[in-house]
Amino acid sequence: MRIFEARYLDMIARCLREDQEFGVAMIVEGSEVGPARTTHVGTTARVCDFDRSSDGLLNVLARGARRFKIHQVATQPDGLYVAEVEFLPESPPIAVPDEFEALASQLREVFPQVSEWYAESAPRFEDAAWLSARFAELVPLRLSERQQCLEMDDPIARLAYIRERLLAPQ
């Protein structure tokens, strides 16, 4: 992310100082710099790295962490949105069905190219939840399709959804 607004600079500083996550939800109406309405499901993110660019913007690298459902939104005096959220449960490990083994094989092939992004945990190619989450991150999907993946609780359904998009004519 490239950050320039004071409300977001303050939020990032607070997250770093207090070792906290921040929430991210896709805007469906409005804009980043004005009033906005977001999706009801988002993800927390944790700052992994940051630097100040020559143009004065703050470049932030953040990693998604936990999914949440938004129940209520309020706006702080500085314009920052804060929300009351419910954290959604993580999918338990589920074996990849044989019909999706080709997807697991594809990810095994390309994973060495992106493995540094996932250095904090070992790959779990046999786990449909892990596999579908990595595909949702790595496959070039439209934002609405990524949001659809984020909202899906069933990792097998997420794999089917992603496979459909991979096989669809461009």
C-alpha cells in the first residue's frame, strides 16, 4: 500500500507501536478518500515492512491474517473508519479431493517462486483450506472474485470457484 493520508499514517504508526492488526474491507460504493461503503467481510492485516519513498509516501507491506464480518461501522473525528467485527472461524484442515489434485500440482510447481512470501509457515499442499487460500491470493482474479473467495467458508467450494476461473476462456 502507498499511504499519504494522515488518518492512515496515524493508524499504521499505532499498529506498529502497539503490535496490532488493522482491518481491510473492499469498497463497494464511494472512494478511499471520501465517504465509502464496504463489503461486510474483510480481513485483518499486519504490517510486515515499510519504508518512505522519495515522493514522501509511506510504502507498507502487510500480510492478511484473519477474516471478519462487520457488524457496525463508526467514523472517528479524523475520518478513519472503525468497526465492530466478529472474527470468522478458520477452516479446519481438509484433505484435497482427487478432483483438485491438478491444482495442488500446479501450486507445487510455482511455489518455489513465491515461497519467500510464506516463509513463516510450511506449505500444506494436501490441505484444501491452505491450497484454496493460496490460489485466491496468487491467481489474477478481479477484485469481486477475490472478495467472493474471501467470503466462502467452504474451501472445497473455493477450489471449485477458482478452477472455474482458471478454465474460463479469457
